[in-house]
Amino acid sequence: MVFTDEGRSLHDRIIRLALLRETVALSALSDAEVDLFRNLLRRIHASLPAVETASADFIKQERQALGMSEDAPARRRRGGRPG
């Protein structure tokens, strides 16, 4: 990825804000708690492929239960309302 000068400047400003927010948010925790929190996040991140697999399996089972083919497009509701 190549940034324009304007894009690089925007990226740098966003990174500074993100780091500030992280510092303030984590300031409520001790160093040991921050280490634990980061370790927990790494473990959760490592499990995301299993989450995706479980989701795909669930969707497959639901489609089968509804008599839909596996390759049928997902049904979408307008306006985000049920029914």
C-alpha cells in the first residue's frame, strides 16, 4: 500500500489518537492486568478461525432445516426489522 502525503498525514494523526485512547483506557489497570488483558485478547484472536467455522456450520444446519440449498443467497430484511 502506498500513501499519498495527505494520506500519510491522516494515518499518523489517527495513530496518535488511537495510542492516546489506548493509554487512557489501560491506565485504569495495573501492569499485571494489562499483561493479562493482552494475553486474553491474543487467545481470543487465535480462536477466531474456530468461531468462523462454527458460524458456517450453524448457517449450514439452519439452511438445511429451512429446506434451503447451501448456495442459496442469504435472505435480507429491509430496514432491519423482523418479518
